Amino acid sequence: MQLPKDAQLLRILIGESDKAGHVPLFEALVLKAREMQLAGATVLRGPMGYGHSSRLHSAKILDLSSDLPVVVEIVESDDNIRAFLAEVEPMLGSALVTLEKVQVLVYGPPGNNG
């Protein structure tokens, strides 16, 4: 699969305990991205954070939050990102979703780039 040099970075910030039905939301998002044949998706788990509620979520031993911050990142063409967002928007609830322009410098095996 090829990625355009000028692409979009989609970031979806959610909580680890957020669900899409009975499945963790981050898992549902990655599976939908794969189903739609997007270039790839990465889930990052944060040791600490807070969102619109200002409730602190932390991995400290004494705090043991079961709702650590999670970021799902996807780099893709603008059209594919927007199609993906249209599909997953009903799942997102109180997620923070950002989109920014990026330049793809390397993707895939050597010699596979623009």
C-alpha cells in the first residue's frame, strides 16, 4: 500500500475503559481501520493524563486507575481518514479527535517511497 507524501495524522484520545459494545474502543477503532484497509494504526497507552472532566488518571501504584489515557494514531490520505471518521463517529462518545497535516517521509520497505 502506498501513502501520499502529503497525508493526515488522525489522533483519537480516549480512556482505556471506553467501550464500543463489549469491545474496548481502541480495539474497535483499530479493527475498523484494518477492515477499511488503512495503512496502519497504533495504540499508545499513557501513564498519566486527564481530559474534559479534569479527573486525573494515573498508573501510580497508589492510584491504580483502570482508565488510563489511550491514543489511537492513524496516518492516511485525507479522503481515507474522512471516510474512516464517518464510520466510527457514532462510537467516539467524549473522545478528543484531532487532525493535522503531515508529510510521509518513509513508509514500507526500502525503495517503496515517492
